[in-house]
Amino acid sequence: MLTRIFPFLSWIKGYGAQQLRADLTSGLTVALVLIPQSMAYAQLAGLPAYYGLYASFLPPLVAALFGSSRQLATGPVAVVSLMTAASLEPLATAGSEAFIAYAVLLAFSVGLFQFLLGALRLGLVVNFLSHPVVNGFTNAAAIIIASSQLSKLFGVYVDKADHHYETIIRVVQAAVDYTHWPTLAMGVLAFVIMIGLKRMAPKAPNVLVAVVVTTLLSWGLGFEHNTKADINAIRSPEAVEAVVAFNEVTSTIPKLGEARTDLNTRYAHAVETQGMHSIVALDLKHDIEVTNIRIEDLKRKAHLWRTKLRGMKFDGVAEDGGLAFYLAGTAPNPEQADGRVWRLKIGNKVVDTEALSMMGGGAVVGTVPSGLPTLTVPHLDLGAMLQLLPFAAIISLLGFMEAISIAKAMAAKTGQRLDPNQELIGQGLANMLGAIGKSYPVSGSFSRSAVNLASGAATGLSSVFTSLVVVIVLMFFTPLLYHLPQSVLAAVIMMAVIGLLNVKGFVHAWKAQWYDGAISILSFMCTLAFAPHLDKGIMVGVVLSLGVFLYKSMRPTVASLSMSADKALRDCSVHGLRECEHVAVVRFDGTLFFANASYLEDRITDILQTKPNLRHIHVVANGIADMDASGEEALSLIVKRLRSAGYGVSFSGVNEKVQAVMKRTHLYESIGAENIYATQADALPVIHAKAHEGTAEKDCPLTVACPVN
């Protein structure tokens, strides 16, 4: 009982110095991979980089203590990070305080959903996400994740469009106009180091080496070169006018947002007190719609001004003890320019005209707060949780599928017994308790779990050591991360998601069943087309899978059997066999229920119409696993109809479950015990002899293999 509640107690048995040494080594090795990866994934989720470290503090430890896998490494992962960003972007601006609060609440909601599924032993619900759907989604997500990092790799800044492919077009246009070559060089160097070490020294922590080398170069070469400037230092009336216009538009949007909130409150009160069709309510609804249109129009104008300002390039010229900024090529003394290309850093907020952010170098991670995050229970806003529920459900199932797939693969090598429901509890607690430590949604990581297994991890204590290393980094070493280039984090993400691409998965699904391949391809295409609304791509795949399942259930295989060359009864249409004129042996494959009961009747009718000399129908019921009231009623009608028309009817291979239904409804008595055989081998000699009395049929296909001529 104790080990069921506290699985980690099972580690103690046989644990010694050798296992401790292996877990310590594995924990340290995984931490060296986790720290740079987690920071990169946090930015993929739309959060400041250090929130990746927060997500690597409690979740790995809790998941290891309460999960069933001893080698599964939990923490930030690419697909869940992307899903987090896609889920929260409609609700708040990426990186804002509201966005962070939603991300923490989403982690708690995901954890609660997973925990309840595990506690209620409902882990099988994950089967709603079929393998073809997950394969299509994962491949599309890999492309979306990799392409989303192009802006950081080229050192450009663009607004996100309604569709991901439109955003990529904007990135390409901005990169064609201007690419920050030192930023691109840092990213390429990181690729070279990671790929080179992976081939020449596979056991080396290639990600960590790339991060250390590029961070040292960034610090030594002064890669980041930013400064603050008063608007009077901008020697371009066009740029000054654009800044003023941008501030005017941007400052108006929050005011209209507050007005809209007030209107919504008054509208709700008017509907409650006077009805939704009252004049007051209709006037307020009209005002809300007008306000929404004005906000959208201002957002469009802000985007245009922001794009214009981001596209401006300046020369920095020393004047009066400071720097003055002229549009590129317009400085009165070009020879006095500092040789850098300066750009304005423009975000989604009003810019401070007394301290404009001017970028003369590449983007780095910047200041990472030292110390552990404050442990607080997130504000459980029921309305917000209900709003996040659809996203939380999808992330829960998708994240758990990734985690359990990895855990099963490792268990096959180690021989460990896995409990999917316990794993759900572990992942759920990791997300719930992680939210207390400012974590966003996490899951099991394939790459880090593989590192954990290869390093010889004996128990989940290795993940505990991983968490301790992250704690040490947060407490003492965060200043060392300041100069880490953003393009390097982009390269880390792009390298990590290469492993998610699996083209063979499409081919394998198509070979298994063409419709599975089609579902996988359609899920892939829809996920790409609907991005960043990734949930739509998954829902399309789920609906298609359920549709195929329902279609197959409604039209199961009803096979006519004859003797094959190996002396077994097989499907005539598949093996090209001749059928008996006097006996029809029919096999029904599937559960006989309301959705397909009439289909069996139709197939029996077809057989009667195509066989004028038919005397007996024998139903091989081995494939009927279960039967409901509609199925029993259809079977009863078939039996009565055939007997009234003078045909014989018999059954074989009826299982206990179906027999119980027959006996409760007296269908068993109606058919007659003498007409229900244990096996088809028992039934055919008796049926064959009766049905062939007085006939001239020679070489009956039920006794001799007779292929179609």
C-alpha cells in the first residue's frame, strides 16, 4: 500500500553505493543538457528564458518520486512549449505579466486534469489520440517550432500574423531587408559545435559546450551593444514622427480596453435586469462592437508603425559627448560614424521617449534573476480555468502520450513494469506542484530520458539530483547566463526538434491502412495550415479517426467462407474461392450493435437473392464479441424470416457473453440448442449432409478446395 502511494519507496530495496554513483552521474549529465534546453523552450512558450529553469526545479523531482518510470526525465519539452504559446496568445501578450500568470494557471490545470485521470484509472482516454494523428501533428509541430526560430537566428523582429506561414513570410522579408550577420554567425557556430561533437564525441554534452563557447565569445567580443537615447538624439524627423504616432496609437488601446470592460459589465447587468432585447442592452451591445472595431483598427495601425520603425537603420555619430543617430547614409560626416548598424527596439508598449532602446549588436538572454522562485499557489480563477480547459485537456493528453511512449520504450530495455495510471499521477503532481514554483506545463523528454538511460540511471533519484543542480544554478550561477546569445537558444531548439521529424511514420501508417496514412497526412497539413491554432489540427485528426472508426463499425466485414488449399475456411472474395450452392457460411467480424445490425440483414438478403438453390445459412459467430438489444432484435428477425421462408439456420463459435444475451431474451430457445455448435468443425458435417440430400452438387467447396476458374 505504501509503495502504491509513494512509489519512490521501492527504490530503497537493494540500493547501494554503486546505484548512488550511477544516479549522481546521470543526474548531473541530464542537468547539463536540461539547463540550456529549458531556457530555449521557455522562450518558445512565449516566456522569459529563466522560466525554463523554474520549470526544471520542482517538476523533474516530483515526477520521479510519484511516477512509475525510473528513467523518465520530466521538464520543458518542445511540443508542449509550442502548445502553451499557441493556447495563451489569444489571451495575453507573450512575455507579459498576464501571460505568465496564465501559463502558471495552465500548468496547474494540466496537472489537475492528468492527476484526476490517473486517480480515476482513466489512462485509456489517451487512446482518443491515435498514432496517425499524433504522427501528423508531431511532424507539423517540428516544422512550426523550427521555423518559429528563424527570426532569432537572423536577428530580425516582426509581429506575429494570424497564421504561422504569414509570420514566416514577414520574417523572410525582414531578413532580406536586413540580417544581423554576427547573430547569424553565432547561431551557425552553435550548429557546427553541436553537430560536430555529436559525430566525433557522442557522449560529450554538445549543447552545453555550444552554449559555453558562444557565451564566452559573446562576452569577449561585446556581442550585445545596446544603449539608451533621448528622442532628441534621433536626427530624423521621419523617425521621430513615427515614434510619436506609435505612442499615440499604443497608449489609446489600453484605454479602449478598459472602456470595453466597463461596457461588458454594464451589458451583463442590463441583460440580467431588463433582458437581452431591451433598448439599453442593445445600445450597450452596439457600443461594445464599435469599441472592438476601434481596438482592431488601432492594433492594425500600431503594427504598421512598429514595422516601419523596426525597418529603420541608423548610423551612430559621436556628437557633444554622446551618440546621435542618423538614418543610414544621411549623416553629415559619415567618416565619424562608429561603423555599427543601429536599430530601434520596439515592442508592444509605449516607448519611453527619454530612454529609447537602441540596438547596435545582437540579442542576448540578459539578466536572469538569482535565487529560487517564490513558492505561491496560483490564483485559481474558475472563469480563466474554464477558458483554458480545452487547451489543458489537449496538452494533458498530448504530453502524457509523449511521456508514456518514452517510458514504454525504456521499460522494454530495462524490463521494468510500468503503470500508466501511476505515471499520469506523477505527471499531474509534477505540473500542479510545479505551478507553485512558477512552472509552465511540462512533460517527459525523449532526448533527456535517453541521456538518463545511457548514463546508467538506476532509479528516479537521478532526477532528484538533476533538480538539485538546477537549484544550485539558480542560486549562484545565473549571472553567467547574461551574455548567452538568443540565436544560440534558437539553434538549440532547432537541433532538438529534428528528432521529431518522422517521414517514415506516414509511410508506415499508409502501409498498415491507407486511411490511417490519409488521416496522418491530413492532420499534418491541417496543423500547418491552422497554426498557431494547433488545437484545430489535432481536432481534425481526432474527428477523422472517430469517423473512420464509426464507418468501420457500421459496415463490418461479413465474409462468405469456403474451403481453401490449407483445409481452412476462408473469405471467398479475398482468396478467389467458389461458394457452395446449398449452404452459405457467413462470418460476421465485429460487435453486433445498433449501428450495424441492419447491415447484417442487408448482407443476408443479398446472399438469398444471389443463391437460388440455397437451403441453409450458417453463421460463424467467433468474430461477434458482444451484442446489444438492437443486435439481438435484428438477429431474432433474421432467424424468423429465414425459417418462415424455409431456410435452415445455425450458429457456431458463440461466446459466453453473446450466449448470455441470447438466453436472457429467449433467442437461444428460439434458435434451438441443437442449432448452436461449439465450433464450425462440429457444425459443417451435420449441416452439409442435411443440405445436400437429393442434390447433384459434386466437389462441394465446403469439403474440397475449389478455386474460381
